[in-house]
Amino acid sequence: MHQATGVIGGASGAGASARIARFGAEGTRRARIEGRGGVQAAAFVTERDRLWLATSQAVTAFDAGGQAVAELAQVAASAVRALTYTGSTDTLWAALADRVRAFDAGTGNAQRALDGVDADALAADGDGGLWLHTGDKLRRFDSAGNRLVARSLPVDASDFVDLIAHPADQSGWLAGQHQLVHVRGDGAVDTRKRLEVPGRVASLGLFADVDVPDGDGLPDGEDQCPGTPPGEEVNSDGCSPSQLDPDGDGISNAVDQCDGTSGGVVVDGVGCSAAQRDTDGDGLSDADDACASTKDGREVDDTGCSAYQLDGDNDGVVDANDACAGSKAGANVADDGCTEAERDTDGDGVPDISDPFPDDSERTVLPTLTIESPQTLTTFGRSPIQVSGTVAPSAQSLTVNGSEVPVDGEHWSAQVHLERGANTVQARMVSADGIVNTASISVVLDMAEPEVTIESHEDGETVHSQPIAVTGLVNDIVRGTVQKEEVVVQVNGQSAQVSNRSYIAEGIALDAGTNTIRVRATDQAGNPGQRKIDVTYAPPEDSGRDLAIVGGQGQSEVITGTLDEPLAVKVVGEEGQPVENKPVVFRVIRGAGTVGVGTEREGRGFIAKTDADGIATTRFKLGRRVGHGSHKVRAQVVGFEEVPVFHATATGDTPDKLSVHSGNNQRGAVHQRLPDPFVVTATDLGANVVADARVAFEVDEGGGQFPNGEQPGGQAHPAAAAGPGASRARRARPRSRAWSSTTRTSPSRG
């Protein structure tokens, strides 16, 4: 128990001076009051730390330093029998000769009165109630003056000595000369607390500040931790180590699982912020813990996961239960961790979706059936054609385009009639146990002649120099664009170069007079096409004047590139001398190129003046179209008949785009090869098809497969076998189950 700072008073007889002293709990005198007459009553106002003192001279309030601060001016000091203080209402009660009156404990102003109550002892309880001793009665009133208890004294009236009330509840204590009696708030006597006292009782008192709840030796008013667990040592603030909160997060050490939380951070009920929380107690905060609910005691790795929680492929199924450990993150998997494309029921290494026999580990492929000749996408100029291939020995029947075909061991052959245009040839076999397999190719019957145009010269045109270069276009029914593999072009019996539908034949000699230019084109099916024009050669007059090409003819460059060598012509006057400062007009007449490159006047036309040697030059930038001799520039000088023409060849750039040409959105039987191949076209920035570009095809969905083994080179056109349901193939890098091909440029007519 601990005694609070209080007042100890000594009262002399009537008329003698009072001597009152205030001492601290350690016994040091803090204040002294003297010379106030005899003390009749006193009350300590705990809320204000002041003392009301009724003497024979006055009723006065003193502060902690012993200075008078208030007075009951309207009360005759000699009439005061007793004083008490009610802390809950901050009220000072005084027992006068004929009444009990309430005053403001701070100012001393009168508030209310209990008239007709003649009390000689007062005590205020912790509930705001007021206990009074009146002759042979014990009474209790509430703070409003309503009587709550009225009973006879539990002690002899002649033996009554003093009355006190408990500051923490509604009860009170009475003292007789040799006994103490405890009375509850309802007036009943608590017989368990009736005490016989040896000797004679002079007065009663309660410590104003007591340490009851935790018993740590510090008054509750000064105890910052009033609920200290029994037996724990406390510091000067009354707090044990378990009650301290060094990180200031509002959670005591006894509960706080995360010491050192930064001030102001929101924490949970155990003192942990979101960044500190470790739900499973594995030593890794939830923010860094990939498995925040690990079972107690399980060993974890650096990510906070135990073996039973690991999910190596991030498909949502832990490794311990995952039959397909390589599923893609986010894939739609079943409870066993397998996607439809990964499940392998018979364990033969082939996923069910690609396995014609998903319940038979001994069989993974359909019986053999192939078409060996001709290759798919072959073009023919006649019908019928011979088709041959191989078949499994188990074949019971074989048909080609619906017609029965005899089988010679493992080989078969059939005549197939074609229609003009595209044709599908399909072979179908049925084995002895009812298994069906198919094989198909796409071929073309082309009986149309190639179309030929001559663009370098017009019919009836007159030229003044020879030999000449003949250029033009050739078109035919092919996939992609016309190249030298699809057509052969000859000009007057001389072979021409062919690229991207353009052809050029240089060095075609002419005789003076009229000459016939014959251009003949023959496609891969043997169909001929031809065009002819007449060109007149008139040798230049022997005047000495001349306009001739002296440099830059016949160059080659990638599309949109500038030729290495400038285009150059020489102007010679009538006396055979170079003409200086003569304007020469260079104009692009074929292709989307520009002249005057490197000057401010770059464009479709450019005027250059001759130098001292009579030579005029310009730089030439090609357009976007690929082709032999497909880019041309004309040079002209006013007054000269000669009109020389430069021609240049543009080659393709690297692939910029892949486009589906044919084979999309087909339907086929499960695990059977589709009738048409997938055909794509690779083009550059100028939309020119690109030869020799490697294209990879990969199965993306559905479980389909590309055929194994070597495939024919050329155009990118793999055949594919369908998987169950919808299938999709995409262009991608070569991988397993992917098929790569080199493109062959062969687009459609026009």
C-alpha cells in the first residue's frame, strides 16, 4: 500500500490557534497553515489539490502551498460541524446547525441545501452519494438531494465516533468506540466486515489515492500501467517490460510481434505493419513470402515456401499434385495440373490431344499413307496426271478421289483427272481393324498462256542507237509473283532476266530500217504466250552532234536505295567538241524513284548542266518495286534527236510482313492431314515478295501436328494434321512440333 501526499493537522482547544501542516509521502513538509483559530472541520479537494478548513474564524480554501484562495463568506464559521468533498460533482458539503448545504468546491459559492437535516458527521462516496449521521440515524442522499437510505445506527448512538465513505463505491464505514461497521450502498450491514477494535477508536480515515488493482506499489493516479500482471517488476511509471511499447505503435511488448515498427504506420492487432506481417511465422514477411500460409514447423526455401507448396510452373497446382510440371503460367489446367494439350493417359509420351490412340501405349500414329508424287502445289498443263505413294500393309481398301485403287505391296499408283484451276487429290485408306487415314495434295491445271507486254518501246517507234534493251511485264496464274522459276522469256531468241513479273533483255541488235521485236514467254506448264512490235532503226546523221550515256547504266540496288554510280550523259556539238554549260533534263519515266538526290531540287525531274567535258550527271534513288530494269530515267537535250534511257534493277529488302495466302479455316477429320497446305507470303517494305526467307510454323492450340521428316523446299507451305476440336497454327520461331520452310515467291496473276 502507498500513502499519497496529504495533510496532517493538529487542533488545540476552543479558541486556540490551529497549526496545520502538509507533508509528502516521503515525510517532507510541503506547506504550513497557522494562526487561524481552532479547527472544527476539514475536507481535502483531491481534484483541485486544495484544503477546505473550518475554524472558529472562517471557512477557507488553501492551495497546495498553504495560501488562501477561497472562502465561504455567507456561512458562520462557528456553525460548521463537518465538511466533505464529492469529486464526481466537484461539490463541498457542509453540515450546519440546522441543515446540510452544498457549495462549489472551487469558488465557495452556495448551490443547494438539505433543509431540516441536523447532521454532525458527513462522508461522500464514489458514486456521488452523501452519507450523514443524524442523532441515532444513518442516512444517504444522492447528488440531487434525494434520500436513498434511512436506517437506525448499527452501533450504539452513545458510542458513535466517526463516519467515512469509500471513494471507489457506494459503501461507508462507521466507527463506534470499540468497533468498525461496513454498510453497503443500500444501507445493509456487511457482517463479514464488522470488526472489533481493541482499544478506543478516535477517528477514521482513508488514503485518498490507493493502489488496489495491480498491487505494484504505485497509486493508480500515477500508474501509467494499472493492469500490471501479478509478480512482474515495474519501472518508475508502474509498467513492467511486457507492458512497454518502445516502437509507439499502440501495441505492448506482451502482444507486439513486430518490434521497431515506424511511427505512424498502420499495424494489426499484434503490432505488425503490412510490410512486417509474417502470418505463418516462417521468418519471412508476407510481402516477401511467396507462400504466406506455410504450416507450422515446415522447412521453407528462400521464397518462404515448403516443398508441399512449390508450384514450379505457376499453374496454380502445387508440384506434389502436378502431373504436368511444365504447364504455362495462367494456363487452364485440371486438378492434376494438366491442360488438355498436356494430358497423356496411356503414358506413351504423346499427349492425348495429339494421340490417335490415347488409351493404347503401343500405338501412337495412324497406319502409313503417303502421296509421294507429285509434290503439293505443282502446276500441270495437261490431264490426267499420275499420282503415286505408299500405304501400310494393313490396308484393306484404298481410294483416290473416290475411286478404288489396287495396292501393290506397300505401293500404289493412280491416274487422276484434273479440272482447270486448283484441284485437291485425296487418298483414303481403311485398315483391317477399321482405322482410317487420309493423305492429300493440292495441284493446279494451268492451260492459260502467259500474258506478255513490251514497255520499253512502242510499236512503230524510231530509235537512233543500237543495240537496245527490251523490257516489259509477264503475268501468269501462279501463287505469289512471277519469277524465273515460273516462266522463261526470250526476246528475238535471246534469254531475258525475269524478276517480280519484270523482264529485261539487253544487247538486242537492230538493222537499219524496220526490225521486228518478238517476245515469247513459256510457263512451267508449257503454255506459250507472245507479243511483237516493229521498231525502226535510223542511224544518226553524220553531223558530229551526239547525246550518249557514258556512265551509270544497268546498275542494281535494294529498293529505295540510291545507286552507287551517278547517271551520266555526254553532249557533243556539231564539230565533235564537248558542249559546256548545256542543260540536260533527267526525268524518271518508270518506277517511283527520284533524281537530283542530294540537292534541294530532288524529285521526278532534274536539270543538270554539262561541265567542261560536256558531261551532265545526277544521282538516282530507286522506288519500292522489285524487278529487272523496272526503274528508268530518260535524258533529253533541246535540239537533239537522241533520247537515251537509263534502266536499273531493284532487289528486295529483308522481310517485313507475313500474310496468309491460302489454307486458312479448313475442316478435316481428327488426326487426318488437311487437304490443303498452309501457304504464307513474306513481303518487304515495298510489298515485294521475298525469296529465300525462312518461315517457321508452330502449333499453337488444338494438338495438331506437322508431318515429320524432310519437306520439299520452296514456298512456305507445310501440311498439317488436325487435332480434336478447333486447331490453330501460328508463325513463330522453330520449336518442337514446329515446321520450317523457305519461301518461294510465286503470287497470283497481276
